[in-house]
Amino acid sequence: MTTTTVPAPAFQEPTPTPVSLLLLGRTADPRSERGVECPGDLPPASDPDLVARAAAAKAKLGDRLFVLGHHYQRDEVIQFADVTGDSFKLAQQAAARPEAEYIVFCGVHFMAESADILTSDAQQVILPDLAAGCSMADMATAEQVERCWERLEDLGIAEGVVPVSYMNSSADIKAFTGRHGGTICTSSNAERALEWAFDKGSQVLFLPDQHLGRNTAVRDLGFSLDDCVVYNPHRPDGGLTDDQLRAAKMILWRGHCSVHGRFTPETVDEVRERIPGVNVLVHPECKHEVVEKADYVGSTERIIALLDEAEPGSAWAIGTELNLVKRVAAAHPDKQVVFLDKSVCYCSTMNRIDLPHLVWTLEALADGRVPNVIEVDADTAHFARVALEQMLALP
């Protein structure tokens, strides 16, 4: 008897929207970007020799160059990455290459800062476009967080509060965390980080993503939603009463990821109706009500691993950045992989790193010019490293 395997449907591109050019990184968003343009002239995107030019410059630099590519980067950029991964994995990989003089980080600003913190003084970290910021990281500034901490001190509760900061934060926020005895976490180890923090103190100040903090506390540690309050830096006293701050287990910063925040419970319901038996897999930066409706929740690395382990013929709707979803779908033609939202949902700032910016950067390095160097001052780097090392020491 002959068995015929029916191929999975081809990946369907989400429907473009009026903001698709912004989401593709082709226009600027002053609310989430640093507004810094690259000096000099970029090669036009229409140049048919861009791939060859990038390859030639990379070959000329040889082992002096190490290119990091975050999972959310475009395929045209990822093809030149020596390593792909999430932000912390990439920073660790850079530190493990001391022979590389130049670390070109195809990601966003806070990621390049982390790489600079973890690499040696002999290495230079370069961001191909300085406008590649992160709206979530920018939602918590050092001045705002210091004001919040002063409020906790005035209430007499700061001694029992342990700061836990997500990797997706600026070097200043990581340094604040290190100065106050806290730790950094990733979306993979947030549960361990919170367990450690509650062994040390009675409350946690979680920065800057409220959704990862809430999802981890409620889903993994068994807290209730009432144990969580949201501190809004744009409201007097954070928008919270003294009693609310004293009673809270989790003081969540009012920050979020603009990409993962787009997914809604309705998008989960719609995909289940459209594809019976679909597995819904979302990132923990999604809203709590979306995570509650999902079948699986995981970091970018976990999403990739789950699809690798999945049964052929299974159907998956993935709620995370679109470049990663497309790449996962292409790697698993034996499975039906769809994007959880029906409209375009790229990370606008991540997509600012395109092939013209990469070519411009690599050719500058090959010519002896070092553009867009990311440097964290020594004091900030020291305390940020303290917090990062605490994360590495988590049980």
C-alpha cells in the first residue's frame, strides 16, 4: 500500500496595512527611535551588487570581523551573520571571540550595549544603523526609575524590593539593577530570576516589560493578578497609592513590546476557527489574556525548538515577530506554520538594519574606518556587568 504525504500549505504573507512601510523600517517613528541617521551615503537598495559587495568586504576583514544576527533580522542580513540567536546569546558569542576586533551587531541599540559590556576593551561593537532602537527599552529611563526607587525609599519598603530587569533594557537600567542588588533575566529564565528575587526580598520591581513580569509571576509562580500593580512613570506617584505599593508582590513597569502587544485574544479565536487543531504558540511578551489562550508559551529560542520537535503535518500559529515566523516556516515545509496576526507585524526598529546599511558598515571597516561604535561608560558597564553576572549565577 502506497502512502501519499500531502505537503503543508505554503506560508501566507500577512495582508499589508497602511503602516507597513513603517513596520518594514522604511520610514521613521520618533516615538520609538533615536532619530540618528548614518553619516555618509548609503548604497541604494536597488544596487544589484549589494550581496557581492557585502561578501567581498566580509572576506577582506576575515577573522577581524564577527557578525551577529538577531532572530528578528531580515533574511538579506541574516545570510551574512556568523551566529544567529537572541540578544543575550549573541552578546555571549561576541565575548567568546576575543580575536575579533570588530563586532557588527545586526540588532538594536540595547543589544549592542550588552555586547560592549561583555566584550574586551580591544573589541569595538558597531551598530549598522544608530536609529535601530527599541521602544520597550526606551520606556524606562534611568531618571524615571530613580524617581520610582525614591518613592519606594520614602515608603520605607525599598529594602525589601529586589529589581529584576529584562535583558531588553538599556545599559543604564541594567546598571541600576546591579547597584541595587538585583538581576537581569531573559524570557527563558525569568521564572528562575523571580524565584531568586523572592528568596532575597518580599517584593520585585520588574523592568521594563510588564507582560513578561505578569505572565511569569501568575503562570509560573502561582501569584494572582491582584498581586501585580503597574507603575506608570508618566503619572504622579506612578499612578499608585501608598497602600497599593506596599501590598504588591510584583511592581511592574509600564512597558511593553509594540510587536507582541499587537496580538489579541480575538486573533487566537480567529486562527482556531480558521485552522481546526492548530497549536497556538506565543512569546511571553504578549498580553496575559493572549498567553492564557495559547497552547504554548516560549522565548524565541524555545519557539524554534518546539517547531523542530513538532510532528510532521501539525499546524502552528505563532505569535512573535514576522521575520522569525517566516524563517521557521521555511525551515519546516512539512508543517503548516502561520502568523498569528493577519496583518504585517515586523519590528520597525529591528528592520532598520537592512542590506544597504550592512554593506555601508562592512565596506567602511574594510577601508579602515570604524562607524557607529557603541560604547558604554566604565561605571555603567561595571554595575550592568554585576547584574548580568548575577543572572549567570542563578541556580
